[in-house]
Amino acid sequence: MLAAQVPAETPSTSPALTVEQTTLVRCSAAFAMIAYGQSNGNGEAQKWPDLGTRGREFFVRSLAQLMDELQLDRTQVEKLMSDAVQRLWDDGEIDAVMPGCLLMLEASGV
């Protein structure tokens, strides 16, 4: 009877990320959001450099790196990205993170 009242432990769906990994996720999410806005003619997105090609490549490489480093499957990576996009949207942080993310993009050589 007592065992039925104790919830079974479930594995965490959000792995612990390093600062670098968190930044990769945040910048990948920001680039995806800006690239989407640019492809739809959103005026706010147009103020940033075109991210259609370079932003997409950064996104792909970053997610592949995270999958390798953290042993994540596609569903887990999609959850990380979805959560990051939602946080950026809810907190209105796109403009705040983009300058640093653009520096990261330049440093990546993409």
C-alpha cells in the first residue's frame, strides 16, 4: 500500500548543461527564431544579419555536438530547443542575446 503512494522515479528529461552547452542551445534557438522571422518578412528580424544559411549551419552543428556530448536522442534535443525558444519568447530576450550569439557565430567559423 505504501509503495503505491510513492511516485516512481523517472529519469530527468533535462540534462545538466555546462555554460557553453547552454549558450549553444540559447543561440541556436535565437538564430532559428530570427531566421524564421526573416523568411516571413518580420521587421524586427530584418534588423539582424541574414541567418538563413549560417544560422542554420550553426544550429545543425551545435545540436549534433550536444547529441554527442550528452548522449541525447532527437526527442531530447527537440525538447531542449523547444524550451529555449519558449524562454526567449516569454522573457523577450532575443535582442539581449543576439549580439553575443553573433560573436559566437563569427568565432565558430561557420
